[in-house]
Amino acid sequence: METYNKIMQAFWLVIGVVIIIFVTYKGITDGFQRWAPIYILGALAISVFLLRRFMMKRMSKHQDFLDGDKTKK
């Protein structure tokens, strides 16, 4: 499951960066008036990446805590 989480974390980061680069390119060529609202999708993808990263670290610390608790018993 950890491999899947790392793949999905990288996926959201790549998607966010690609969307931001694409929207910037289209904004330069077609005008930002039309493409500026799409930046929200890039920000959303990067937010999902950050949330997944935070939750993976939190889950890892919690699992370490649980493993340490088992060894004490």
C-alpha cells in the first residue's frame, strides 16, 4: 500500500505542475482572461499532493507509535 501511496502522491504533483505549465502557455498565447480560472485546477491538484504527503507522514508516525506500543507489552 505504501508504494501505491507514493505513486499517487507523485501523480498529483505531476498533474498539478502540468496543468499550471499548460495554463500559463495557453494564457500567453490566447490571453489570460480566458485561461486564468483554470489555475484553480492546478492549485487543487497540488493541494491534494500536499494533503496526501501530510497524511502519509502522520500515518507513518502513528504506525511507529503502535509498533513501539506492541514491543512494550
